[in-house]
Amino acid sequence: MNIISDIIVQQSNINEAIHQLFDAVDAISVQGYDEQRCVVYWNMGSEALYGYSESDALGKRLEDLIIPKPMQAFVIAAHADWVSKGVVIPAAELTLRHKNGLDVQVFSSHVMFTNQFNKKEMYCIDINLAEVKRAQDEAVFKHNMLSAVLEATPDAFFLMKEDGTVVEHYENNSKESYVFSSEFIGDNICSLLPNTVTHKLLACIQKAVKSGRVIHFEYDLDSPDGKKYFEARVSRLVSHHKVVIIVRDITEQHQSAELIRQHAYFDMLTLLPNRFLSLDRLSALLSEAEKNNVQAAILFLDLDDFKKVNDSLGHEVGDKLLIESAKRLHQSIDTPDMIGRLGGDEFMVLLSGLDSVQKSSTCAKKLLDVFREPFLIDDRTFILTVSIGIAVYPDNGLCVSEVLRSADAAMYEAKSLGRNTYSFFTKKMHLAMLRRFDIEEQMQTALENNEFEVFYQPKFNAHSHQVIGAEALLRWHNPVLGNVTPDEFIPIAEHTGLIVPIGQFVITQALAFLTCWEEVHACSYAMAVNVSPRQFRDVELINFIKAALKKSKVPPEKLEFEITEGVLMIGQSYIDDALSDIHDIGINLAMDDFGTGYSSLSYLRQYAFDVLKIDRSFINGITENTEDVDLVKATIAMAHSLGLTVVAEGVETKDQLTLLDELNCDLVQGYYFSKALRGDDLLEWPFK
């Protein structure tokens, strides 16, 4: 009799645990029926799905509640066959009936239990297919439907004693990864899992027993398919001194989280830490150095001439070079964790615990040697060197932004030294950097404070010495900084983007002055304006030029844009489009500083230039060096053969002017005639 009683109590515990599980799941419908098909269990999910409350449903027959009339006979017979003959009702998609008479599309699964009184109870688990079908197509629905069932009815269900002894185990879709079966009932969970998992589980059971709360933890197991990740939730059955443990496979979620982490913290091309993670590691490195009172260093690396490879051979080759560069860094640095890609062709290497800067020098030399080795990409050999800037903590900065900025400045110094070398950050660079910050700060409000002024350097006919026009040159006087030279502020304006509104200011002022100048002298002049690379990226550049010409009523042929080779070397399609549009408007194009670049001749063939300006560096020596004379002579002859007007810059002596006239140079400008003048001064200058 006691044995029977124990069995009844144990079965009652199981039923109660199952009901507790289903009560907590209101996303799906769960119903229980006795051998006569009368409702013995009806959860909130069933009420939401079929409209009957628990009090409405209990005791009612299955066919009288939710089975349509055409199906009733079939359902009654199928249930009877399962109860008496063990013929299982398979899971299927069914059209059942709501309390209001409308159809309910469900996916229905069934399971048969024997209760404590040795009576059969059938439990139906129904999932509403209407919402799922609205959100997903047929194939995705079937996959997610099974996932939803396993999540709503967790993958594995255990009833245990508080000491970890398995009382019952249920798994509606057995997976090899769990390696559990009914033969383990009566065993302690410690014998089923690795020690590391066992310790976590027993600790969570004790927490759940003491706190009365649901305690969860994650663990992993090795399987033939690789490592699997699981989440276990532990809940105490207070009245029965037992615990319910539900185990769920979270391998997919874990992999997704790992993929997200990979995208968030690592560069997908080189697999190196990205800028975000690199700077985070730099921050940790500086904190550790401060704590231990030691030095740390950052090496800022930039591949030399990488942009030319990208532009000429395409990004596919460029990407392969970046990947190979990352491999070389990995092979060269003892601590790969301290390598990162900051973006583009910029990398960094972190060095910790320095007792002297010698270690950073040694590392830099090693990297230079490694990158001097030719790259073999797609059966082609590339020579791609690297320039390295080194900043040391705490001497060159006390925080991430300061140290990184110092390393960046040192890298640019290495570039200026001829590339393929390294440079330490110095006090001189620090002062230059402070000066740059001051210029950036003051420039923000310079335009609205009317600190900029356009000066004009006249151009002359080389033979008649008559003025034919002028070049507009920007000057800046700041109340704090005083006079700031264009060589200083123009590159900074380029970098910050302020060159766009400043450039518009220059064009507007130059056109307005040209109109006034012509009226005062009753002469026709031309106006040259420099246009920088950043201005060509302004999508409104062409519209602005057209509007400015229209407003000033200046014919486009009287306006000339001077373009340096730096603009052309960008190699972007928007440069070509803008130059073509400018030429179509009728504005003249002049190549400025001719002879100082690498590919000027090819650009003269590629673009519709009207004017060629010989750089002052060639004019300086034409009265002293035959080589300079020959170069200028050849340049003038070549330009004339292409139909170009030639302007000589930097003419400072009468001998230079005389020689240029003999060489058939068309126009000249320079201090021999005049420096750049304010507009009012140029208007008053008696040219006749």
C-alpha cells in the first residue's frame, strides 16, 4: 500500500510540475483531456486562442468545444484508438473552432500521460498559425514553429531532489547533445555532467532553494558537432522540496552574439582589432602604465603610397595588400593582442612596460625591415613601405586622444622625411600641433567676423608690360594670432571643410572686385581664383559658380580657376565631372605650379586646360642656370604647341622678365611689378 501511495504522490508531483510549466507559458495553448475526452486542464494560452475560460472548459468534451462538426467523428475515433490501442495521434496542422464560431488555424501536437490513478490523459499543445503565417513564408514558418515549440516547451525538463538526484526527465524532441534518457532517473546529476558544470548547477540549486527565485546559469558541453552552449533555469517546488530544471540550447544565440561582438570589435577585412577596440586597449595600456609607473608607447603606421595602388589597380588588390600587411604585423609582434587597424591603411602597435624608448626604436626598425620585403599579390610584386610615428606615455600625452594625436603627428613627420622611416614625437611637433589647434579654433568664426580679406596680384603681358588681370589671393588677420599665412591656414581649412565657405567667399569677392575694377579703368580684365581639392567634393560647387557669375554679370571667359596637381591626383570621378562642367560653362582652367608634381604632362593631355603656370622655383634660376633656362624654354614651347597660354610666376628682376620675353612667355606676375595688393590700392594704381 505504501509503494502505491509513493507512486501516486510521485506522479502527482510530476503532473503538478508539468502544469506549473504550462501555466507559465501563455504564448501557446495547452489542454489536458481524460479518457472520455473531458477537459482536465486548460491554460491561459487556450483561453486566448479559443475564447473559452478555464471555468467554461473544465469538464466539457473536446468535440463540444473546439472540434468542427466534420472532424468530430474522426477525433473521437482517433482518441479512442490512442487510449485503447496505443495508436498515436500525429502532430498536424488543423482548422479548429473558436468560441465565436470562427476558424482557428493551429499546429497541434499531442502527448499521452498515465496519471497517478493509472488513467490516460492526453495533452494537446496548439500553436496559433495565423500570426506566424502573416510574418513568415512557409519554409521559415516550419523552422521557427519547431523552435517556438522547443522554447515554449523547453528542450529538456528535469524534476530533481534538492541534492541533485534526478526524479523525472522529459524531452519532447530528444537531441544527442543532451545525452540524457530515462535510464538516468534515480542517478545524481553530478554523474551526468562534467565537474565544472556540476559545481555551477549545485550552486544554483542551493540559491534557488534559499531565495525562492528562479536562478539561471549558462554552460557548454563538447559534442561530436563541436561545442554546444546551454542555459539552465532552476526553480524550486517549495511544497515538495524538489526543483524543476529547464535546459535550453542557446548555441545559435551564442554564435550570433559572438558574430556581433566580432563585427563590433574587429576589422572584417584583416581580422585585427578595429579602431574602437584598439583605442580601448590603448586606454587600458595607459592605465596600467600609470599604475605601475612605467612608460608605454604607441607606434602609428601608415602604408606609403597605398592610395596610388588603390586608385590605379583597384580596391581588390588594395584589400589583399592590407590583409598581407596585417599578417606581417602578426608575425613581427610578440603580443598580437596589441596590434590594431585604425582605418584605411593606418595600423597601430602598442608596447607596454617600457624601461626606455630603445624598445620602441627596435620594434620600429624591425617593422620597417619587414615591410621592405616585396609583396606578392596575384603573381605581381609590389614594394610597399611604411612610415611610423612613435609617441611615448607619459611624455607625449596623458590620455588616449593626446597620445594618439602625438603618434599621428610623428607619423606625418616620418612622411616628410622621405617615408620608409620612423620618427618620435618631439617638442617642436608639440608646438606645431598647438599652433594648429589655435588656428582651427580661431578659424571657426573668422569668416563671420570678417577677418578674411582678398588681395590681388596683377598679371602682365610679358612683352608690352600691360596689366591684363589679377590673381585673387586670400589673407587672414586674426586678433589673437595676428597675420596667419595661407601656407598655414589653407591646409587646415581643407582638413576641417571650412575651405568650402571660405572658397565661396573668395569667388564672390573676386567677381565683385573684377566688375568694379573694369568700371573704374574702363578696361577688360581677367580674374584667376585658386580652387582646392576639398572644394571639388562640394556637390553645390557648380551651382554656386553659375549663380555667382549670374549675380556679378561677369562673362565666364573672364574667370580662370587655377588647379594644382594635388587636385588631379585624387583620381576621383567627381573631379573629372566638375572640371568638365567648369569647362562647359566657359571658365578657363589653369594648371598651377607646373613642374613640381609627378605626372603633369599626362594631366595636360587628359584635361582641357587653357593656361599653364610655370612654378617660381624654375624662374628663380633662369638668369644663372642654363638647365633652368632650357627647362622653361621647353615648357613654353610644349605649352604653345598644345595651344596653352603660359604664365611665369615669381618674376622679381628685369633680367628675368627680359629673358622670359625672349623665350616667348605670354604673361608674368611677381614682385618686379607688384606684390599682392588690397582691392582699393589696385584700383588707385596708375598703370598708364
